[in-house]
Amino acid sequence: MMRILHCADLHLSAEEADYCLGVLDEIVAMAASNRCGWLLFAGDLFDTYPDLEKLKGEFRKRMAGLPQGCRALVIAGNHDRLRMGAKRLSAVDLEPAAFVADGPFELFADEALELVAIPFAPAHADYLEWNLPPRKAPLRIAVAHGSIAGMHYTGGDEEEEPGVMDPDLFVRHGIRLAALGHIHASRTEVIEGVTFSYPGSARVWRRGESGARRVNLIEAGESLSLSALTLASAGQYRRVELPLNLDGSLPPLGPLVEEWGKADWVEIAASGVIEDERVLAASEAELKRRQGARVRRLELTREGVLTLEGIATQPVAKRFLERWKAREPSGGEERTVWLKARELALLKVKELLEARQ
Ligand SMILES: [Mn+2]
């Protein structure tokens, strides 16, 4: 039985080095405790080239600490090249990890396993001409960075370069499993007998990357199996929808706060009609002062907030608000509708007042 740990899109960044390297430490510990023969990094190990320069020493140190019999393989993703200038990625030394920066591919083979490393490229149009020898070992796995044509993804990676790969590239070259990186949501699909698997980003890299962050444990014996292991140190992205009070202050967050972990990225999505932007700004500062240190990142977004100064003192709005307040539901969906009703009514009042002027 051969075990392989497959992770992707760790995006090690110097700006948040403690958090990122903490996740790397957990990955290394997982490779050791599962007695893995390989630890695979399927691209975007570093967030940008300057991050690679700053953190490659820390990375090498950790790879040198892997148990005997566990080798590490890194392929370049599109991010590892960002802001590289005139430097060459192929000149980077990540030893003792093997680093494949330039393609189209490199083969690592022994009697039990063949690994085909395919770094990121905008296209692989020439794959029919690759002089990849026929498979000799019982199993051939690819490690690649890009998206797969025909695979269905959730969560947008819109602003990324797509780097689309044809599934036929893998079928044609006798690959059984493609250990992939690039798509930050986890996703596994079988196309023409080849298993294509993204573990998802190994840490929360940007807003919206919700759910546990994970790596794949590949077990290859008589058959091939994949299981997802959760990275506790990566934390989670949490979005809280919060309808604001009319004056612009934040209602209490309640027991929700107890769920937040040290490594979490929390977005408070504020919404509603408010009277005073300055009250909101003050409440935000107060929230950050009290809760900011409990999580990795705490932010308040205000796409759903509309400021209408002096609205509550208009007689018609005042009468509406009195009646509205008297009908407060205890919770659930009714409460959401009730809050929305205030927003819509106040907007209507504003329209009427403007029309009168
Ligand atoms: Mn990425």
C-alpha cells in the first residue's frame, strides 16, 4: 500500500506568514502520521514570486523535516510566477523538494509509481507530441495546475488565467488519477476512466472560500482510494448577514461569536436603510476593537446599506415606524421579511418626498 498526500493552492504569503506556515506545518504532520511516500503540492504554493523569495527558506526547512521515505514534489502554478520580473522560476531551488517550474512535463518514476508533473501553462496544445514513455509501473498519477475542460465547478475563479486542459491529455498518456490545483473549491469527477480531483485551496485565500479547507489522502494498493482530510489550522470563511438598526448601529451578534475560531475570516455583511453613516463607522470600530483579535480577519462589508439622512423624523415615516415596530416577529424568515419591509417602505417615503419638492 502506497500513500500520497495531495494538497494545492496554499498561497504562502509573507504578509500572513504565521498563519500560512502553521497550515504548512499541519500538512507536514499529516504526511508523517499517514506514513506517506509522497507529499504533492499541485501549484500556487506561493502567493506571488516575491512571497516565494521571502518564504522559500522556511519551506525548505520544513521539507528537510519530512520523515525518511517521504519525498516532496512541487509544481509551479500561475501565482508562483506573479511579479517575477526578469527572474527565472526554473532557477529557484526548493531542495530537498523537487520543483518543476517549466514544462510541459517531467516524469518521476520507480517500480511502484510514476508521477507526471505538469506545471501551469496557458495551453497544452502540443500534448499529442509529448514524448512521454509508455507506463511501466502499475500506476501513473499526474500532478497538474489548471482547469479541466468539461468539469463543473462551483465558486468563481473568474479573474484567474484559466489554463484549460483537455481530459484527453490524461487519457492519452495512461494517467489514472490527476492530482490537481487551481480551482479553490474541492471537486472530484471521473471522465473517461480518469479521476480528476481538486482538494481545494489548503487555506482561506479570499472572500467566499467557505467550508473546511482540505487535502486529499490517496491510497494506492489493489485499488485506488481518495479521502479528504480537514486542515484545522486553516480555519474557515464565515459570512454573517446583519440587518442594521435604523440609526446605523449594529444589533448584538449574540452567541454566533462563540463559533468563531482564531484562524477564521469573518465577513459581516451589513444591510438596511440607516440614518447616519457615522454611527455605523463608530459601531464598526467598536466591533473590531472588541472582536477583531479573536479571529484572523474581521471585516464589515456594506453593499446592502443605504443611508437616508433624517428619514425617521418625517411624519409619514415616523407613523410607519411606530406601526412597524409593534409587529415585530420573534425570529426566522418572518423577521427577515419584516426587516425588508422597513427598507422598502422608507425608500418609498424618500421617493414621495423627493417628488413633492
Ligand atoms: Mn490558486
